Amino acid sequence: MVANAVHHVSLNASDMPPAIQFYEALGFREFERPDLGFDGAWMTLNGMGELHLLGFPPPDAVGQHFALQVDDIDAALNELATKGISPTRTGEIEGICRQAFLRDPSGNEVELNQPL
């Protein structure tokens, strides 16, 4: 086997403060990032993976996304609603998972996934 884990995902973000706030609402926490010569932020989700936000305009959304596993999608959506975040669409893949798709302030798509 070549790889044993996902280290990080990088996303472009056109406005860093709203992007950081959005991902904090999902459970990410920002941590120190070295000066790389451009705006950005590094965030972690429970120390188990990283999200690197890059201060550049995002590409057009054509289906690319990443998914976050949740235990209870209804509870997650209720909590996010209190923070002004609502899904763009929801669905279920029968026998596999329930899904809710969100858009961050830059238009990047994030899936919440509850395995069945």
C-alpha cells in the first residue's frame, strides 16, 4: 500500500474570515500556519485530518466536494441552522448513507454523510 491516510485537503477561499468561520461551525479548528507568501489558513478536525484554505479564487463548482462523516445528520443540520448554515440539497443512497450538501462562502461544496 502506498498511502495510509488522507493528510489534508486544500480548497481555495476568496475571503478568509468567512471561510474560517464556516469551517469552525463544522467542527474544524484553526492552527498556526507558516508564512507561505499568500493568504490562507490551516485547520484540523479533531486532530485527525487537515483542511488547508488557500487565498485564491475557487474554480467553478462542477461536482467536486469532500465529505465529512456525521453520526446524526438531522442533529448536525439542526445545529448548523442555528449558525445560519443550511443545505443546498439532501438525499439518501438506499442502504448506504444519508447526505446533505452545503456550500461554503466561496462556493466550495461539502457533504455531510451519515452511513446507514
